[in-house]
Amino acid sequence: PGNHGTMAYRTAAAAAGSAASSGGPPPVSVTTSSQASGIPQPLSSSQPYRRYGVGDKVLVCNHQSRWSNLVNRHGFPDGDGDAPHEQRGPHIYVLATVKRIHYGENAQYYTVQRADTGGEQRADAEWMEPIRTARGEAAALRAAATSVMLPSQTSKAAALLGSSLTELEEENLHRGRCDDGLRKCWKATAAPFAAALQWFKMRIGRPIGNVSHNAYDATLRQATRFLNGLRPYYCSVRITGINFLVMCSTWYMFMDQLRLAFVPASFDFAMAIVNCVVWAILALELAGE
């Protein structure tokens, strides 16, 4: 990449010299619409880019974010900075730390950890800017601390700063302390109820559970023995004279209706003989009484 940059510089210088010697107009630089909008364009394959090491503080382009306090390429948020170039936009960067280096087929890329959310993401060298001054790094770190959504994370980021806090940071820290106080009060209030529930479970709930399980097991064992005729239960079939007479009486009362509904006509003669026998048995039983 360094050779390409040197060649491009020499070519531009030669073109400017030839234009000056011939009396022609100087070279005209063309600005695209994306450059005019303030969003930086990635470097082409022929342009040089900086290499970073693990642990380096960098600025990563994050122009699509809507919830972060972004900074410019010098590390200063909107409205901060002393020199004019420190106040100039676009403010599209966020402070990050290089965690890992990856080597792809065409170029290397990095895994960085953002200072505002603590999350890791991929970053390419053409969308990264180095930290130029210590003031810029401190300003970017303060901006990351004020852009954290959770007060607890804001407190951690502010503790890492080790410097005076702004009013917004003080407000976030106060909100974090209030949340911690409410959380402690809730734990102190709920602790007695939790202890009472635990005591009830250990002293009363567990014995009741053991009794219910034992009752269920005993019922299951008795039902299994009853259905299978095991001791102390048994299955038997016994027909007495009274049972036989009851069966004959039931047959004689309902068989005519069942015969007319379900029995074919070819069985009428056989059914008549059976009914006659049943009637004779019932008549004999009545005469014996």
C-alpha cells in the first residue's frame, strides 16, 4: 500500500507540474455526493491504511447509531473541542479497543470492544481512525460514558475515567445509586417472606408431600391386586339356584323385544323353543313355592 500511495503522489505532482508549465488550468478535484454528506468513504485497495495492534484505542465508524453520543475523527463530540478542526464534523465515531486481529483472504480485519456498550463487533481498517491526542481519547471516553443507556454501566464507565464528571454523568450516577437503593430495599423487604416460605416448605410442605406420595403408591398397589385377582383379592364365578331363576326371569321379560329388534326371522322357531323352556322352569318354580 505504501508503494501505491507514493506512485499516486508522484503522478499527481507530475500532472500539476505539466499543467503549470503548459499554462493550462490546475487539476480539478471531484467531490461525490457521499463525501459531501459528511460520511467518510472506505479506502480503495490502492490506498494505504493503518494497521492496529491488540489493545490499541481506536475510533470506529458507527454513523447508523441513534442512541450513542458519537464523536468526530479527533475524538470530540458535538460542541466540544478547542481548535476548529476538533469541532468539525461529521460526528460518526465511537471509541473502541482492539481485542483480536483476523487475517482474511484480501485484507485483515479486527474485533473491537465498544466503550459505550461493552459489546464486541467487527471493524475494518478503512472504517477506523486512530487516537491522535490524549485530549481526544479522554473526550471520546467521556462521550461513551454519557451514551450508555443503563445507569450501572454508566457508573462503571465513569469510574474508569477517573476525572470530573459532567452534569449528565452526575445525573446518571445518581439514578444508578437510586436504583441500587431500591433494589436493596426490595431485597430487605422480601427476605422475611422468602424465609417464611422456605420454612413452611421444609417443615410442613415436605411431610405433606411424603404422605401424599405414600398414599398414592398404596392405592396403586391395591388397585393392581384387585384387578388381577391377587391376594387378598380373588376372582370367582358362582351360579346358584336363585341366580339361575333370576336369569330365566330376565330372559323371559326382555327376549321378545330383543328378538323383534335384532334376531333374524329364521331364528324365530328356535327362540320360541327356548322361551317355552324358560317359561316351564318359571312355572315349576312358582308351583314349588
